[in-house]
Amino acid sequence: MIVREKIEKNEKLILIKQAAFSSNSRGRRIHERKDEIRTCFMVDRDRIVHSKSFRRLKHKTQVYIKTWGDHYRTRLTHTLEVSQIAKTIGKGIGLNEDLIEAIAMGHDIGHVAFAHNGEEVLDKLLPDGFRHNEHSIRVLTKLEKQGKGLNLTEEVLDGILKHSGFSNSASRAFTLEGQVVKYSDKIAYVNHDIDDSIRARLLKESELPKDLIGVLGKNHSKRIDTLVKDCIYTTTNNIQNNIMEVSLSKEIGDALAKLREFMFENIYKGSVLKTERDKAKFVLEQVFNYFLKNPNKMPSLYRNIVESEGLYRGVTDYIAGMSDDYCLLLFNGIYVPKIVIY
């Protein structure tokens, strides 16, 4: 028996019937011969992890702009934390961990430099706005491999596209695995951003709303534990009642939403980081405007996009792919005077 077929057979023995089985995948946009060893979702995970866009996540900011401390999160470490939380939840429910991991690894691959500040800049500058989840799909289907894309399965692309948004009214992935990643993303970033804020001495544990901490837990580890367990138990109960939806219980879900609101008011949009946010936006906007005027200075991939899809599309694709470090390097090269010795 081919190894892949053995893995697919094991999925049917282990996973719940509502899981996404590799052998029943909706497939890829371009047909490919199946791998002998790996299932289609394992292949997708590996393609994402080995992509250039994934490697650039290590130099993209999560919340804090250009922090030199080794222990602050980046987009890459955030992605790893999301993956770990999601796989734990998925295993507890009985879902496909390979699909969950593939979605988690690719969910933020379209994020701009300088955290959400970069996304705000592009959203303001572009006629049709900018949303990182939609750009993640463009990166994976259009920009990677010099314009060929990675040809991922529909299940993975759908999960990445629909991972964003916090409310229940936001569109849901058609797989439970994709829905797990969406919740895991929120569980991860709300809690690790609190951890980083405390490390940066911008927030004290004692300043967190006591009523919410009373529900979720008094420290980082206990809050993650509460949320993961609640997601497993609530979702399992949903499925048993023929509700195909990943969710938290009302009490826990409301507490997480309010804790997220607290972080937006005090950290993400708070006055303490405003100066640095404004600097980051200024840098990104200047680099964007430079390439609007000088598209010939971009690499050939993006020049070709300018010719086929328009100036703004090509410049956006180039800018959105930049890491914080690369964007600052370009800004300095373009706008900072050089010392010339004669």
C-alpha cells in the first residue's frame, strides 16, 4: 500500500465523520499527481513553510515596532503559536491536524510590514482598500514561485481567506478545521500581546479587567488553557447537536471579546504607541509613493504586474511583501542623505 493511502485510511479510523478527510479534498485549481507519502494537506503545509513569503514573517512586526528584545513576538512566532493552539483544539475535537497546520502556517502570510499600521496605510492609499487575508490568497496563488503560485487545495485557501474577523457574523470557513484556526488566531494574539505588553512595561497584570481575568484566568498559561478547553467542549457539543460550527461558550467568548477590546483601547490604538505607529506609517507611505513614481525600480515580477494589472496593483504587491527591515532599508537608501568624502 502507498504510504499516503495508509495515512488517508488512518484518518477515517481516527477523525470524526464531520472532519475534512484528505481523500475527499475538493482539490487544486491545477490538477497534480498525488504524492506517494504525503496527503494533499501535508503537501500544502510543506509548500507554505518552504515559501519565501513564510520566511519573511520572521522580520515582520506583530505589535511592537522594531523591538530588539529576543522575546517579543513576530509574525512568525505568532504563526507558530496559532498553529500549536489550533492543533491542540483540533485534536481534542477529532479534526484533521494536517489541514489545520497548513491553514495556520499560511493565515498571516499576506500581512504588511509594521503590524496593522502597514495594513492601515495600504487600506487608505488603495481605491479598493487592502485586507491582509485577501492578500494572503494573492500571495499564495499569484505571487509565490515568481508568479506561478503554490497551487494549494481549496480547503486551505478557504481557511486562510476566512480566518479574519472576530464576530460570529463574519464569514466562516466551510471546514471545521478552518474555523478552528480562526478562533486560535484570536486566542493566541490577545493573550501573547498581553504578555508582550507586560514585558515592555506598557501594561501591568494588575491593570487587566478583574472581571475578565476572573473568568479566563489570572495569567497567560491559565487563560490559554481556559480558552482551548472551552473551544473543544463547546464545539464538540455543537457537533453532537448537528451544529457544524466551532465556537466558545457565551461566557468565555464574551470575556475574550471584551479583553480584546481592552487591548485595542489601551495598546493597539492607545496613546502609548502612537508616536511609533505614526513613524511607521510615514515610512511606508513614502516608500509606496516613491515606487508609484518609479515603478521601473521594482523587481521584474512586480513590473510585469504593473503592465498586466495596473500601477497600484504592482506597487501594492511589492510593498505588502516587504519585511520591516527591508522597508526601512529602502527608505534609508531613497531618502536619507549619504556622507560623501572627496
